[in-house]
Amino acid sequence: MPNRVNITITKVNKIVIDDFCFNLVSYKQDANAFLMNFSSIKPNATIQFKIDTLAEEYGNTFFERQESEGNHFLEPIFEEKDGKWIISVYIPVQDDMGSTFPFILFFIFSQDCYQKYNTTVEKIKKLVHRLSSWVYSHDDLNKENLSKLSSQLREILEKGTEPNYLEMKEILKMPTLEREIILVVLKEHRNGGISLEYLAEYLRESQKKISEVVLELANKGYLRQLIDKDLTIIDSLWII
């Protein structure tokens, strides 16, 4: 070989490893339009246009549907250009005035992940059913809660692992203070939760003690704490 060789690259075959599996995207009604309010991964342009169109179409036909069609998993749609599957889910939500409006979830799957979905679909439907039973307002379906939902869905898809659901028979066996806190917070969920101060007053216990127990329950995923106008609000989550 000569000491120097000139090499001209005429073509590069780029291998792209696509580790995309699952994306949760949600839309809710804003005035007269349905706008995206959450996505665990930003959709590409093709998928974005597709689900924008579907959301508008579903929103416009929502009031023409039978009541039994609410909270309904629609037939899968295959987007050939991107090789992705789209599952659409209706969740009817009532506002403060008692009117019902749709909230729309889109599950976007790669081909491999769609196969996982087919083997875990009953677990996923159970999770979505619990979520829809828990929702009392559009405010419940915020970025924080949808992010939690997305993580739970991934656990089901990738590991077959469901959240640790807490049923009433288990709640009744819990230590007295834990049980009382959960039962009060469950009752107050319809009102947007209960303040730490009022919860302590209602249970005739110190705020410090209530706060410690609430933190333990929040770490287990049963309750959530949020700050609203300098008040600590305690609310339930859908796994109870």
C-alpha cells in the first residue's frame, strides 16, 4: 500500500435506532376547540396532524354519541407513514354546572409496543376506568396527574405491573388515623380536596401528626399534596 491513500465517501447509510415505544397525549376542550394539554413525548408532525384532526372530529361528534359510548376505547388506527398505532379513548367529564364534556386520550404505540398493549389491554382498561371514575373536573387531568398516569401505563406495558390499588376492604384494616384520613379525603375529592388545617381540625389531631401520616400515604401513591393560595391541600388519587 502507498504511504497515502485518498478515500472519497460517496454514500452514507445512516442506521437510526428508534427506541420509541409509547406516548400518551391528551386533549381537552378549550372554548370551542380541542387542544393538546399533555404529551409524554412530543409527537412528530405527521402524528400531531393526525391526532389534532381526530380530536376535533371526536369532540364535534361527542354530543351525538349514546351515553354508553362514553369512556370508550375506539378502534386502533395504523399510521402507515410512521408505522405507529393510535388508540383513542373518550373520558366524559362533568363541570361544576353538571354539563358533560369529553376529555380525549391518545395512546401512540410502536409496532412492538402495540403487541405488548394487546397482551395487557385488560389491565390498561382497568387503570383508565379507575381514572375516569376518579375525575370530577378538567382540573384533575393536569400535567402532574397525566404524567403519573403515563408512568403507570409504561409499567403495565413494559413489565405487566399494575399500580398497587387500594380497595375499601384494605382501607378498613389500616391503622385508625391512616384509615380516617383516607376516608375523609376520598369524600372531599369532589370538592377539590381538603386543606391540611381543616383535616387536622376535623380529626382532632395536630397538623404535625396529620402531615406526617399524609406524607407516608403520598409516598405510597395513595394521596397527593398541592399548594393552593398558601394552603396545603390533600387529595386522593385514582388507585384508591
